[in-house]
Amino acid sequence: MSIRPAFKDYQPDFSKAPKAGDYDASTSELLLEEICESFGSYLQAAYVNPDKRTQLVRRANPTILQPPSGQPYLLQFQYSRLSPLNLDRSFEVYKQNRKRKISLDTFYKEIRAEHTPWDSFSEVTDLHYIQNLPIHRWPKKIYAAIYETTSLEEKLEPFLIHEPFEIKGKLPTIHMALTIEPFFSIHERREDTSHLYDQLTIMFPALRHQHHQSIESALRVYPLDNLKSPEDALKRSVVYPGEHLQIHSSVPREITMGFMQGYLKQFLQKRSF
């Protein structure tokens, strides 16, 4: 159930993108600007996507990095600030501040009644836009993706990487996603955050796809999964390449994002960049 109007096949209107100073940039956003610059890229102006999952988004300008030997790589970053309404625990926080039990239906009705018309920009820039859901720290996601490419002259418009999308038929070699947990205010005090962890996921989509193709090809010729005897001739346990890191929410953002930058630099330097 959504309190927002439907936007079918939504396309952002970049002519109306908020300008610098229209909202307070987070530490994570400013650090990502520095990381982009260190790789010869930069973050584009922010825009607000008011679809079912409202986000303030900044896409980087794609940059191509050429090692002294070997093929070049295309590097892309993305910053997304999420609406608190995108989070499962928002309902529980709202009820605590409301100081009484309410249904999920009442939760949406009360929020819908607060603002007419609904302002999607304020939803992701005003910490107190929703009366009983005040934000102390915004929920955010930061993405990085590396693609193999064949041309230094390839010109791409900024593109989204919140999923490991294919670009010109290629999956990313590396896809990183940092999920930053929000802090809410409950009864005008910041909630206890000692149990909250941010999440950093590092995946290798292209390798995973190649692995899947190789497994399926081998099983077609040597059908270990379809033998009549012995029973249960094959037992599979899928372990995809990648890693999921939980980082305590109190860790300074400079360290967490410095780790991301260091990982990307090491990956590229390992290839004589």
C-alpha cells in the first residue's frame, strides 16, 4: 500500500533536479564525491524518483580506467537516499511515537492526511516531514560497479547500478552495495543503535553467470543430477562467490567508505593500473 501517486514508466525530469544547497548533503554523500574524484569521475546533480520507493539519487559520470596492459575497465558509482517509508521497521517506530497501538491501515491513512499534496522531495530531505517518524540519520545506499570494456572511446550516459544490471550485454565484474541503517528519534531522543549494523555486499555477477553456464553445460553432458543409481547421486550446495560484511553502525563513515575505496583501488592496481 502506498501513500504516493502511481508513476508508470517514470522518467526523471533532470531539468527540475534539486541544486546544491537545496538539501543538506550527508557525510556519506560528500565522501562519495571525493571517492569519485579520486577515480577521475564526479557525481551528477541529485534528482528525486517519487515512484513506489521514493529515493533521492545521484549517479556518477561513468569513467574508463586503462591499465598499462590488458583491457580497460568501466567504473560507475551511485548514491541513493531512501524514504523512511521504504523500511519495514518504520511502522514500529511510528507506533512508539504515537504512543498507542494502531493498524497498518491507520498508519498509512494518518501519514497520507499530513500533507496534501504529498511532497516527495521533502519526504527525503526534511527530517521531520512525517510527524511521528522523525529521522536522526537517513537510510542510504551506496553502490559501485566495475565492468570490463573494450573501448576507451565508449561514451555512456550516467546509468543506475542499484542492481547488477547488464551494460551492452555485460554483467559487472564487481558489484558493491553499502546499506546504511537509519537512526530514528523516539520520544524526541535518538533510539538505541547498539544493535544496528550496516551491510556491505560484494558480488561478482559476471563470474557467477559464467559459473552457472559452466555447471549447466557440464550437467547436460554428464547428468550427475539425473542418474538412476545410486539414489541421491548428486548433492548440491550453492556457494556463490562474494562476501557479506556487517559493520557496526557506530563505525565512522570515513573508515567504512575508505574500505570500499581501498578495495576498488586494490582490484584495479592488481591489474597493473
